[in-house]
Amino acid sequence: MESTIIKSRNFNASFGTNHVVKNVNIDIPRNHIIAVMGPSGCGKTTYLRCINRMHELIPGATSNGEMKLNDEDVYQMHPIFVRLKIGMVFQRPNPFPNLSIYDNVIAGYKLNGVKLPKAERDEIVERSLTKVALWKEVKDSLNKKGSFLSGGQQQRLCIARTVAMEPEVILFDEPTSALDPISTSTVEELFHELKANYTLIIVTHNMQQAARVSDKTAFFFLGELVEYDETKTMFTNPKDQRTQNYITGRFS
Amino acid sequence: MAQLETELQSLKTEAVNMWSLVNSQLNKARQAFITFDKDLAREVVLKEKRVNGSELKIDRDCENIFALFCPVAIDLRFLLAVLKINSNLERIGDIAEGIAKYIIDAESPFSEDLLKVTRILPMYEESVNMLSDTQDAFEKEDTILARSVFKKDDFLDNVNRSSHKVLEEYIQKHPEETAQALWILSTIRKLERVGDQAKNIAEEIIFYLEAKVLKHKGKFA
Amino acid sequence: MDGKNIKFRLGKSYGFQGLVYVLAFACVIPLLAILYFIIKAGVTKINWHLLVNIPKPVNEVGGGIANALVGSIIIILVASVIAIPIGIMAGIYLSENRKSRLAYWCRLSTDILQGVPSIVVGIVAYFWLVRPWDLGPIHHKGGFSALSGSVALAIMMLPIIVRSTEETLKLLPDSLKEAALALGMPFHRVIFKVIVPVGISGILSGVMLSVARITGETAPLLFTAFGNPYLSVNIGKPMHSLPLLIFNYATSPYNDWHDLAWSASLILLIWVLFLNIFTKVITRKWKVQL
């Protein structure tokens, strides 16, 4: 029985007078991987950042409409709580450069002033790094700075940092566009493993990635959600002509 | 990419299953032919639905893999080969059904002389062997085995070519068995097509494994 | 392109190259000259006796610069205590709020303050803290004090600290802040636990630079700290400082005092040099590789 974890109804977002996300209605099922794709400037990243309320941090940014996490309106909750339940991984890997790998993973707790006994901290670090297939590679150099890892490893470290907070949903904003192909495919394999415990929403401008990785795909165009369907259907027989044009590359 | 590998593996399994299915159809038709067993023939006709269903499923799975994964190199050749082999197998299935239908409609078993002089039984056996060989070649990725299929086809062509003359003479000697003789001729044509399909399958296997296109070329490229 | 033309152009190129080198060297000459003269004149006079004694009355042999040395240290310390927290906070505010009205006025004030002559700052401090005033029941006694000198110097330190903090924090990528916010951190923690620690080397170098800047300021101290012939550590009372000592003694007719002035200059110079070198070392060591 799938339950819907994130629900949007009539959701709009703007930057000042620039109406970027128009009337989005979408149901995101639990423990699925949802890809959000579309050309540049179609509003997909803006919509993603509305889910965990990062959008409103930009001066002049507004939004309205319903955005529910487990039937609770995200905009009625305190943003801090929202972000504890909905984590985010960004395009450029951004581990904290002044912290060691160990401290990076536990940063969500440590920098928030949550004091945990060492055993529990060690356990969280090991568990999170194992989940992102990084534990074996770094377990002997946990005290080194995060910035000494390669791009792909740094991105996995950021994912470990997010996973350590045990969110319910993880948002990915073009997570592999700054990585080389091998790191990209390592991270993509990670998505399949993470699916078991989290719901993943991945914004990508790489259609092939959306096709390879996701269960359902949402296609945004000029701020509207044009089509939202099973990925297999979307890529073999899309219902909307705009989707077909985009997928076949008739326009970018 | 683990996902793609899983999908390709399951597609291979499906293709092999269809192979076995068609193989058993052809074999059963042969058994029915030899022993004039109409019940067995009816089984073959009924099972043809499964063959068709299998073809549709494999086609759809190939389409999905193409759409979702954009495979390249050997994966691409594998998928292209499987698509073609799929339709070849389905046609062989149709032929087996056709033979079975004849047996159901036939009024009496065939005369021994007729069978011997046309060499239809060895031809049938050889065509079944060709199909099994292609299956083995696919499963084991053995191009040498695949190539050996071409030579076997020579025998089938031989029987087919000589069948015209042989049957003409036979009908002149035994005009009462004309109907049977015509029927045997038709079956020989069908079996020759089975041989051709098997040869096409072998060419596709070599294309997939070696990227060599043997179609429309001499036999041993 | 004929040979003569090329030769001329090459010649011109070398000529300019030579000119650039000569002028660059010309920049180094003043520093070398200063170092040479001061070291030559002051190095022989430096000894423990000098550092530990206070100046003696005219025509008595001996004497030192102890009160000026201690005084300078105290005045600068108090100025730092006043200026650093305010400066860093203002810098953080400016880096976070680019467009608000307060930010505009703050930035404008800082820029103007940077250009205000030091003597004017001294006069302002004089009016605030040295002259007595009455505001209703509150009566400010007034009088020269080290505190007023520190306040004047703090006002001069502020623009440098604010600007360098703001610039350092502005250079930090947004992704750092976003990463912290996405982990559910409240804003004040993002600033103090993530942004400031990563930018600490830039902020610190700004602080060091401002200290180096005010070390030698004389004009504001002329009518605030005023000077004191005796060793004092009371910041409510007048206090001596090295620049004041140099100012007074170098223009006096006595040779003893000239010697003291030279040695004080040398000490000041060493102090400033050391601060700059220290800043560079710390900046490199604590710089976070982004």
C-alpha cells in the first residue's frame, strides 16, 4: 500500500514579480525515486527548494499553495523542523572545509549543539558512511579534512551528512552534474540503495539519468508541471507533445 | 551500471525460455508427425498462444531497455540481436503450429516409403538440431557453434532441392498417394524455412558477439 | 615587418621593462632608508635599562621608556577590546544584508570614517570624554585619560575591521551557508559555527592590520591620553605612549632625549614589523582551503 509522503496542491512560487512555479499539483509516494526534469529555467529547482523551505531564504522570494509532508502543511511548521525531516544535497559538493570527515558526517548534530555520547556518535558516523559506500574508503582517515577527497567522494560525504540526520525525504539538486562519469554512476547506484529507507526527489537536467534512475518522472516546462508518470511510460510513450519534444531533443 | 546489467540478464533468461518453448513445440510436432498423434498435435496448437505472448513481452522489454538506458556497444548489439531473434523464433513457432495443424487435418498416417525416399525425417531432426545449437551458442556465447549451423543448413537445402524431383517420380509411381505427397512437399518447404530462420538467428548471434555482419554475404565470412 | 621596425619595437619593449623595474625598486628605497637610519641610530641604545625605567628629569643621565611602552600596550589593548567585537559584528551584519537601509548607512559611515583625519577623531574623543559635561543628573568629570585615547583609536580601527570582515565573509561561497541551513541549523548557529570559523583567517588578518595601523597613531592621543611622565596603569587617568614620547623628545633640544626617541622609534618599528609578519603567518596557517 503506497502512501503519499509529499503532496502539493495549487503550489506557486515567485521571485518578486517573476512567477516561476505555476500551480503545481503532485503526489509523491513513499520510498520511491522521483526525477524532476525540464529545460533550464523551467522552475524545477525552485520547486525543489520550496519543499524544504530553502526558497524563502532568498530576498523577495514568495510562495503560496499547499505543500504537505505526511499531511502536515510544511509552511505551518517551523522551517528548522522541516529541514530536519527533509534533507538536501546540492549540485556542487559542499563538505565543511574546516571540519574533518568524521565531524562533517556528524555536523548536523554537533553544530546544532546536540551532545551525544562518543559511542553513539561513532555509530552514526559508521552507519552513514556505510550507507553511502564510503566507509571502507575513509575509515582509516576519518580525521583528515573533507576537502581532500575526490569530487565523487565529497558528494557521497555530503549525502552521508544528510543521511546521518535520518530525514524522511532527501532532495537532490542536480547531484551529479559536477562529477565525472564514474563518480556519477557510483552515486546513481547509491540512489537504489537509499530508496529502501528514504524517499528521493532528484532534479536533473540529464534526461538519461532521469530514465536510468527513477520510478516516476515529473516534467516541468515554463513553470508548469506538464506530465507526471511512470518513467517507463514517460520515455516510451509520453502523453503530452511538449514532453515528447523535450525527450526527443526537438528543443533543449 | 548494475541496473542495466540486471535488466539485460533477465532479458537473456526470457529469450532462452522462449527458445526452449519453441524447441519443444518443434519437437512435439515431430513426435506427432512420426507417431501420428493428433492429441500431441493439438497441444502444440494450444501452446502457440504462449509463444506469441512471449514474443510480445520480449519486444516490450527491449523497448523499455532502449528507452531507459540508451545502451551502447555490446549491450546495444545484444538488444538488436534479441529483437530479431525474437521474431525469428516466433516464426519457427508458427511453422511448428502449421505442421501440427496438418497432422490434425490428415486422415491417415504417412507411408513409410514416402518418408524414406524424401528423407524428411532426417531433415526434421537436423532442423531441430540447428535450433538447439543456436540456443546453446546464445547461452554459452559460442560463435564457433553458431557458425556450425550454417553447414547444417546445406543438408536442408539439399533435401529441399531434390524433393521436387523425388516427389514427381513418386507421384507417377503411386498416384493414390498424391495428397500425402503434396503434403510432404509442403512440410519440406516449411522445414527449409526453419533452417533459414535458424541461420538468421546464428547470424544475429555472431553480430552480437563479434560485431560482424554476415547477412547477405558468403557462408563463411 | 622589416628588421629595423622590429628592432625599434623590441628596444621600446625592453626600455619599458627596464623602467618598470627601476620604479618598482624605487618603492623599496624608502623602506630601506627608514630601516637603515633607525636601526643605525637606535640599535645601540636599546638595553634592559631603557625598557624598564621611566624618563628622568632634564639633564639627568639615564632614564628609559618604560611608561610609554606599558602605556602603548594598555591603550591599544583597550582600543582592541572596544573595536573588535563591534567591528566583527558589523562586518557580519553587512555581509548578510546587502540591501537594507541600515546596511547602506553603515557602509557609508565606515567608508567616510576611514578617510577622517586622525586628529579630527582625536578632537571628537576630546569633546566626548575629556571635557566635562552635564546631562541632567549625570555629571561627567572629564579630564585626560587613557580610555579616551583608546576610544579615539577604536574609532580608527573600526572601518578596517568592518571592511575586512565583510569582504572575507562575502568571498565565502553561498553553498557553505546553504549546506548548514539544509541541515536544520538556526541562522545564528550557521553564522557562528560555520561561516565565521571558515573565514577566521581573513577576519583575524583584518584585526591584526587594524592594530598595526593604530600602533603608531600620534595625533588622536595628543589631547586624549595626553601623556604622563610616570608609569601608570589607570585607564581613567592620562597615560604615556610611544608615539607621544617620540613626538615630544625628537623635537626637544636635549641629546639624551633624542637618543630615547630613536630607540623608541626602533621599538615601534620592530613591533609593527612583527605584527605584520605574524599576521601573514597566521593567515596562511589558518586559511581554510575551500
